[in-house]
Amino acid sequence: MKNEHNLVEFENGILLKRSVGLMLSKVHVIVTGAGAGIGKEIVTSCLSERAHVVACDISEDSLNELKASYSTNKLST
């Protein structure tokens, strides 16, 4: 899927192309199932793009491990 400005291109939920300088620093993202698997990878990707992330998971232990693995104030659990 391409947006009309061709800034970001996704295919099956995977970021394929991003224009230089486009950061998510002003974006807030809520990720469910963030404690493991795809959800955890989405958290990692969003944090690498400087987004503010709210991570949700049924497992509190998984969320605590996730929070401990990042030293950023942009991740909330």
C-alpha cells in the first residue's frame, strides 16, 4: 500500500520504503501482544523510529522484561 505522497510503502504490514528524514517522533503507537513475537518486533521498529510506544500484553512478566531491555522514556507499559 502506498500513500498518496509516497513517503511510506508497506506490504503485508512490513515497511518497505521510507523517505529520508521521515521519523515517527511525534507519533504515539499502541501495540497489543507486545511481550513476544511480532508485537515485540513492532515495538522495536517503532522505538527505532523514535515513536512513543504504549506496549500491552496479557503477561506482566513479558512486559517487565521488555521495559528492562530498553533505556528510553518513549516506552510505556
